[in-house]
Amino acid sequence: MNIPNKLTVARMIMVPFFVLFSLTGWGGAANRYICLVIFVGASITDWMDGHLARKNNLVTNFGKFMDPLADKLLVCSSLICMVELNRLEAWIVIIIIAREFIISGFRLIAAENGVVIAANYWGKFKTTAQMIMIILLILNFDGIFHILARGFVWISLALTIISLLTYIMENKNVLSMQE
């Protein structure tokens, strides 16, 4: 197993620890910072595994399948924890997760027909906004940070919808492959 794939597996292993610390408060007063370190560490592995795989020509079928799965597991688990902690509304998380299922379905149909649907800039902006939003929600600070967190919730939601519509419009031919 190459280094990018090991980073993907490491990210998946970090998710249960993030959930455990988020929902149990085992870290006591330092809990939010423990969660922050786990989430940021996992997010960095997301960037690093892709960068290393492309740079060193280490792209594998395992990585193509497991990297997006690990990303979705990290983000969706984090969002669900934020709902449980009353930091985020469930309907927002449902929209974000629904978008992920829809895009995954599109990619699966496309792959069956030999078409690769690459990530676009809207999807990358969405992911960045979601990561910032989750970090701010983990920290759960008052004042300007609370306002900033709420702003990123709305930015993330808007980018989620825009990226979904963009993927659908750019890849509507995938649907016609199933007729």
C-alpha cells in the first residue's frame, strides 16, 4: 500500500475518534481542541494524499474509490455530530448529504459508461467552505466567531446547491446514457 492510500486509511481511522470525542466530551475542557486537531489532521491528509498521488504518479483504483469515501465519511460524520451538539440544523445537513449521494450516483453511472466526472471548482469551493464551517462549529466560540460560523453555514449551503446544479448541468449526458 502506497503512502497516499495509507493517508486515506488514516483519515478513515480518525473519524471514529472525532465522533467519540465530539459526542462524549472525554477530553474535558480541552475537548473542542482535541476535536479540532483530529478534524484538521484528517483534512490535511485529504489534501496530502491527493497531492502525493498525482505528483508521484501513485494513483490507484483503491485511492480512486476510497479517497472520496473517506472524505464523505469525515464531513458527513462531522456534520451529524454538529447536529447532535445543537450547532447545526438537521435540514442543512440533509441537503449537504443528499448532494453527496446524488453526485456519487452520477459518478457511478458515468463510470459504468467509461466516463470520469472530475471535481470542478464549485465542488472544491464547497469543500473548502464546509471545512472552514466545521472548524468554526467545532470551536463554538461566541461573538464574531459565532457570526462567522453562521455565515459559513450559509455559504456552504449555497455552494452545495450551486455545485450540485453545476455537476448536473455539465454532466446531463450521463442521464441520457441510461435510456
